[in-house]
Amino acid sequence: MPTFPERATERPGITRADGTLSVAITGHRNLGNQAPFVTRACHAVLATLRARHTGTMLALSGLAVGADTIFAEAALALDLPLQAVLAADDVIEDYPQPADRRRFLELCGRSHTVHRLPFASRCDAAYLALGMFLVDRCDLLVAAWNGLPAAGVGGTGDVVAYAQACTRPFVHLNTRTGRIAWPAAGKW
């Protein structure tokens, strides 16, 4: 696990005067046979939050293939504003398949805002910074995660570890068991 630099001291979210609830995603790119579970779970979590929260909700996603894209599509299907956060200027190269590239461009076009991190090229540092950016700016993290340490720097396990270090609550979409675990009541 990497050593985390100082985290943001200010973050938009539920503590804002307007009452906006910010929900971000971290998750695996390759979901295999768990993709249908993650699709159902993202939709169910966002729909539940929307039903419980009386104010505005904002969904944040790095739009990577896999969990990020599934979450973004669920948010848009529920008419939630989407903020896309791109790890690097050349992030389009993460989408070699034409269908994935079209999906990425469509999601960028449908996003309420697109924020670009200050990295020219994709690298571990950019992906770690993306995960930290999302955690620092959300009230609740959704983690489509197998529960294991990250396979590479900036992977899902690192983002969850950072969220835990920041005491940011998260909903665990367990991609090994197919179960959803919500944070304890009163934690979010």
C-alpha cells in the first residue's frame, strides 16, 4: 500500500449549505461474471440513497471500464448529475476497444462536469491521485471490491485503504460474495 500524502482539508458534500450528497465509485475494471451483480448493486444503492436523501445528489466517477462506467450509467439512468474525473490527459488510451471508447466519450458528454487531474500521461501516480480525489470529495464511497489489496498502485484496494484512513464511509459491493455491505448507521 502506498503512503498517502496530506488529504484535502475541504471537500464539498453533505456538510455544504445546500445539502448535496456526493457519492463516488471505486471498483475493479475486470468484473468477469460479477458485472451483473455490480450493475444491479450500483442501481440499488443509488436508488436507495436517492429515496433517503431529500436534497441534491451528485455522482462522481473516474469512468474507467468496469465498475466506474457501470456506476456512471446507473447514476444517469436515475437522473443524477454526474461529475466525471479523468486521471490524465491521455486517459482515452485506456479504451482500446471501439465500443468502450464510444461509451467513455458518451459518458463524458452526458456528465454535468468533467474534471481533469493535472497529469499529462496515465501512470500509477495519476490513478492513485484520482482515487484520492474521489474520496476527498465524496460523502459516501461505493466500492465494487473483492476485499483484497490492490494489484497495482492506485488500484481499488488502495482507494478503499485511503477511504478507511480518512474515515470516509463506504458501501462495499463485494465482488467475491455478491453481497452489499452498508456502513453502520450514523456513520454517513
